[in-house]
Amino acid sequence: MKNQLTKVKTGLQSAQNKAIGLWRKACAAVVTLSVAAMTAVPASAAGVNDSQIVKGTEKLIKDVTTWLMVLAPVVAGMLIIYFCIRRSAADEMDQKKWNNRIVVAVVSCIGAVLGSATLNLILGYYQ
């Protein structure tokens, strides 16, 4: 009986020590974050809009999205034609696979065009 009480007491002490250790770590983390927030210096990025890199990146993104809006429907159309030809030559089981591929091609085309149009719209606000 005495041995069991000693084990329980030792277990409680180790749990208490762990809880105290976790509390100290949490307090240290809160103090560190508070000090970091209080000593933060605001940064200014004046002149970034006139940077050659920023202007070039904007032009690159605009050109890529324009090409994507042109090429996505063309490639999707060619794939759909190919899938329709393959579907017409396939048996009944394979026709379901080709139908799924046609649907995926249409949805991918719509996603690519909508994505590039959205990106063009967002870039339009920065000019």
C-alpha cells in the first residue's frame, strides 16, 4: 500500500513539473511575441512600382494570360476532336472513358480561360 502511494505521489509530482515547464514555455513565447510586436519597425517600399523587375513581371503575366486565353480553347478543341474520333472507334466500355476525357477537356478549357481572365482582371487594377 505504501509503495502504491509513493508511485502515485511521484506521478503527480512529474505531471506537476511538466505542467509548470509548459506554462513557463508558453509565457516565454507570449513575452517574445509581445516584444517583437512592440519593436517592429514599419517598412516602406517606395519606388517599387517604377522598378524594371515589377514592370517586366506585369508585362510577362499579361502576355502569358493572353496567350493562355487563346491557346486553351484551341488545344481543348483539338483534344475534343481527337477524343471524339477515338470514341467512335471504341467499344462500349471504352466509350465511357472517352466521354469522361471529353468532359475533362471541356472543364479544363473553361477553368484555364476563367483563370487567365481573372488574372488579367486583377492585373488591370494595378495599371
